[in-house]
Amino acid sequence: MPPPTPGPRTLYDKIWDDHVVHQQEDGSALLYIDRHLVHEVSSPQAFEGLRNAGRPVRRTDCTLATVDHNIPTVSRKNFTTTKNFVEEPESRTQCMTLEDNVKEFGVTYFGLTDRRQGIVHIIGPEQGFTLPGITCVCGDSHTSTHGAFGALAFGIGTSEVEHVMATQTLLQRKSKNMRITVDGKLPEGVGSKDVILHIIGVIGTAGGTGSVIEYAGSVFREMSMEARMSVCNMSIEAGARAGMVAPDEITFEYLKGRPLAPPTGEAWDRAIAYWRSLKTDEGAKFDVEVNIRAEDITPTVSWGTSPQDVVAITGKVPDPSTVADPTKRASMERSLKYMGLTPNTPMEDIKVDKVFLGSCTNGRIEDLRSAANVILAAGPDAKVAPGVVAMVVPGSSLVRQQAQAEGLAAIFTRAGWDFREAGCSMCLGMNPDQLAPQERCASTSNRNFEGRQGAGGRTHLLSPAMAAATALTGKLADVRKIIGAAVSDESSITVKNALEFLTDEVLSPPTPGGYLGDTPLPAADTPSPTRKFTIVKGIAAPLAIENVDTDMIIPKQFLKTIKRTGLKDALFYTLRKDPVTGAATDFVLNRAPYDKASILVCTGANFGCGSSREHAPWSLNDFGIRCIVAPSFAEIFKTNTMQNSMLPVALSKEECLILYDDAMACKELEVDLEKEEIRRETGEPIKFKTDAFRRHCLLNGLDDIGLTLQKSELISAFEKKRTENWPWLDGFAYIKEGKIPNAGITKKGAKIDW
């Protein structure tokens, strides 16, 4: 392993140092990935890339797949096949494509007939696949969830999904260290969801950009693992690369006995000894420190179309006229118009049409217990308010089974809730669970972007307890008014041990074989002219919107593709099409000459925030936009653009405004990557800086995977040391006797019993 950094180190520093395969001269590092989770939306193009290049999945023992985003959550009582069960054609294609890919490449898969199926970020911890000290990735931005275990976990795009499957590594540049400390005692009725919504309200959706957040303080130390997961889950909504909580006795107790955790005995003791070292050293320095008093946090709810648009439930809808910054004021006005809200309206006066309890943020057993306790506190005759549709969607089939055994399902159904099967459901509405235009939903999910839960749908984010209170009253409600004092322990909820519901099955073993370093390597890809970015000259389209999110760039209905192309018409679809008539609007990209733009100039910060899915840059690229200029970018979006031979250029707000004026005047711009300057028709060129390695790859059309495979001997050497130091990471729980397998690759075409 690399030598540790001298001096006191943070938790993030330690995990980073333990996973560096090779340190690049430019400061970036080739990082080893311990765990890779795969789902149906962001993987088809990655598997296709492997197939076309003749490459296998390097570590099938460290890869786990499931279906969650697209699947219906209706009863599976009469389930026969995925083909017959998933009615929507494009969703069905994605699900069936994943089934075919896991068979061909030998990846373990929890399908719709498997009782372990569920949302990808719930099944990982549930099975013990997620462990302290690991690096964990998935083609989904909410991979930050797994940081609750003291892991470095982050979302990646499809190109990086392919890179991990082929090499078990990623090329990364180290983020800044950020610590958010919350000390004190949380008031009655305040839970982990309120804590993270409050934090995002304080620092903003770009507050953590370029950083990995460590959550510290008495509030997080006292939280259960499920509560910590909810907090870390939404780190991405604060712009952070990842969120982490140092592992402790609560972590160890949660993991003990889980199918893929180290078995008790010598292996467990050795793992615990290492896990105890995963904490920030005294005197370690953080680049950013934020301190929050627990007593200042109240039950919190969102009012707008960004997770930072939050207020206490006792508060009012804010008034944009009080905001001086014109871009921020315009964003607030846009949000209020979309949400159908009037400034200064009390939040508790806002009526809802639907209530959604579920998602990778709040679909765990404790979330269901929290909501059920509110129903019990309201009395034996408590019912969902007339005119309100309330649904409960457990995060996994095992959570669903446990909820039934504890009597939670009966409490919900008796009160008029719809208790459904496991899946992502209405969190993002890629499945049949969606809002109709202008329907208002109180949701325990993580995003309230425009159209997130359905085209034209309006989302208010809140906690499970608040969701239950809202369902009972028909309006956004303060849960404290229902529970009064603490909820009595005398209730019909009998808490079960979650381990009772874990199957004794273990994952199928990987096909025996050596490390990739022991097999012939495919030739490194040769430079491709189509991948090069040298000079782009053309019309620039002006855009004056802050926090342009990935759902705005490409709505979810266009994500059901197994190709990287064909997304030109999907770009900014909700802005380019009238939601009622479908006719073209006056949006800038619909107007000549901007309909032929090759450059986009945005004056608002945090461009590309939201999802890690690569469809956003694909749609921009398809339209013909090769370069985006903005004051700042979301980290994942920035990486995804460069993976697709596109260039994100971050400039000062003042420089963006200069180029915006040029764009408004229909003047051409010329972006020169080699000279790192943007040339204007009039005036001085504007200089910019790019990452040296990424600049080299773009200028020469180089393929990341081909370059990484040239370091295969270094990767193999790292894997050998990894087995010696942390044998439990080689997936020995996949083998029934608990023996450590000769972890290696599955040859292309091999099958496993899944």
C-alpha cells in the first residue's frame, strides 16, 4: 500500500491513501474500487462498450447488480417474466438488457424473483456488501449513501461504469476535506432528514462542491445506521463528491451477521481492528468547517425546485422581491411559478394531492416505523385525509417482508395507505408511479427538481414522520402537533431483528481464474479523431439560469435508452416544448441562430447539478453543443462531459457575463483548448485553465480505459497486497464455507447460477 501521508489525517485521507494504485505526476491518482453496484439505467451502454472491445468484467466478486429505477411497484403475486411484467416498452428493454448482460458477463444479480431485490443503495448495506474503509461506486449519484459506514462512496457516469468493470479502478483527483459538525440535542419531532435538509439550506446545493464531507458531532454519533445513511444519501444535493461518518460500535453491530460481511471469528476480529482505525486523527486539518447547533434545527420542508429551497414547517413561502441578486431572484420567481405558490403563504396552509414514503433516502425499516408511529399517535381511527393518495414503497423486498412481520403494513393499510412492492417508485417517476401535471406531493425522496416525480408535478421534500402527518391532515403538517410529547412505547409495533429476514443464501462464486494481470491484455485503444477536442468555433447560446440540474437538461422519460445517441430532441425538453400543446416554445435553443449553437454560455452557478447519469452530456453532444461555459459545475457532470470529448469551462461570473452579452448579440466564439483561451469577435480573449491530464486526453483523443489497462501490472500488484491486508474484501462470503476464493475475472460468455 502507498505510504501514509505524514502528520494527522482525516478519515477521507486514510481511505484515499489506502486505495491509490498509482500516483500521477499531475496530482491525480489511479484509485482502486472495492465495490461496484450496477442497475438497469446507467449500465447498458457500459456493457456494450465492454462487448465491443472484447473486455470482461475484471472483478465479478466485487460487483452486484439489481433492477430498481424502472420496475413497477404493483403486486408481483402473478409475476411470470420481466417481459410480461414491465409494460412500458423502453423500461422493459432496459430491464431485460440488464438480465442478458449479467448472464453474459457473470455478474451476480438480484432480479424481480429474488427476495433480496431492492433499491441499489438499500440492498448494498442490507447484505453487508457495503463495509467500512472501502471505495464504492455506482452509476447513480446517491451512492454517497454508503459513506455512512465510513466508506468513500460516490456516483459515476456510464463511461466510468465501463472503466470500473474493465479495470476495477478510476482515475480521480483528490477532493477537499470538509467537516460539518452538529452538536447538541435535536428537538422533539426532528429526525435525520430534517438535519440534512437544514444543512443543505445553510450551505446551498453548491456548498460542498469539490469536497468530501465528514459528518461529525454528537448528533451523528447518536444516530442509527439508517439515519446516517439518509444524511449521507443527500450529500450530493449539497454538491459534495461524497459524505462520510466514521465507523463505530453502532456500525459494527449493524454489520455483524450480514451475509456478505466477514464471518465472526478471526476474519471479523481482523476486520474490526482495521475499522477502528478509520477515524480522523486529532489535529487533522479540514479545508472547510461548518458548525451547526442541533437546537436550531426544526421539522423542515422544501418550497421550491432545489433541495436548498427549504424552510421550517412553521415558516412561510419566501418573497423573491427581498433578494438583491438578479439571477437568484429570477430563479426563485421561476420556482414559485412552477410550484404554484404565492410569497408569504404559511407552509402549513399548502394542500397536497399525494404523499410518497420511500426512496433510497427514506425507504428503510426505521423510516416506515417512524411514519407508522405518527399514525398510531393520531389515534385508532386515524385515516389518510379525503382526496389524498398516500403510498408506501419499501426500499427492498426484505424491508417489505420485515414491515409485514412487524405489523407496519397493517397500520398503513388500515389508515388508507397503499403498501407496495420494492423499487425506486415515485422518487424519479421512471416507472408507472408518477405525478400528473400540477399535482402536489409531500415526498420523502431526495430531489424536488422540476418534473422529477412527473412532468409538471410539484414536490415538497420532508421526513417520513412529516409525510405521515401530512397524509393525515391533507396539508403540509407539523408532526409535533400530532405526536405531542414523545410517542409512547405502548404500540402495536413489535420491532424485529432485521437479521431474521436476511436469507441464508450467499452470492454465487465468481468463475475461477487468475487476476487480469495473468491474462493476455487487449491492445490499448489508438487515438480516435472523433474523441478529440482541439478548437470549437461557432454560435454560443445564452442561458441565465442558476442550478441548471440534470433533470432540466434531459427529463427522465428520455433516460430509458440503451444507446448513447438519439437524444438531441430531448435536450431541455420541458423548456423547448409547451407542456399542454407540445408546440415549440420561444426557448433560446429553438430560435435561430441558437438552434445551431456549438457553445452554451450560462451565467448561473452549479451547472449540471443532480444525477450522475451521463444522459445529460449525451443530449448536449447530440444537439451539437461541445463546450459549456459557466461560473461553476457539479463535479460529476464536469467529469461526464470530458468523458464524452466535451469541454466544461469555468470562468468568473463577470467573464461569463461578457460572453453572455456576446452570445446575446449572436457573435461567434472560438474555444481553443490547446491555448486555453476563448477568442471573441471583438475584445481581448478570455483565458481559462483545465486539468492537465484531461486536457492531454481531449487534445489527443485518448481512451481512459486503454490508458489504464497499460498499468495492469500495477493493478494486479495492488490486488495481491489488498488480499494480504484486507482479505474480507475479496468476496469470500460469496463461497458457502467462507473460504477466500482466488478472486479474479469472469471470462466473457461465462454463466453463473443467479
